[in-house]
Amino acid sequence: MDATTTWTTRITIGEHDGRTRAVAHLRTRDLDELVGVGFTRLSPADPDVPRIGDEIAVARALVDLGHRLLHVAAEDLEEVTGRPAHLVV
């Protein structure tokens, strides 16, 4: 059976005191929401290019979100199979 499902990701980025924080919100089936967070800070030796800090913080937030989603999937798989699940990224 063919099916299409849409999950929505919303990312917010904020800067404060030389640090950038990105929060990735993933809305899945049944209105569940997972959240991943990533941070970065400007090194004194680097030029101040906010876009690059945003990219790094968002990438870290998405990696965190991916790990959290994989953990949820492993728990769901264990519940269905009754056996330990060892999912690898």
C-alpha cells in the first residue's frame, strides 16, 4: 500500500551574549512533538558572521533531534517485538 505522511519541522534561532541557540521542533503523527537543541558561540579569533553561527547551531539541533527520534523509534520497536532494539545512526 502506498501512503504519504507529512511531518513538520520548525526551527527557531536566537542569539544572546555571543551564543547562538537553535531549537528544532518536529511534529509527527498523532501530534507528538520532539525537540532538539543546538548551541554555538563565536570564537574570539573568528570573524563575526551570524549566518555561519546559525548554520552550526541548526545543524547541532537537527543532530540532537535525530538522536531523540532514533531513541523513540527504538522504544517503539522494542514494544512491538518484545526484544531489545539497537538502532544505529
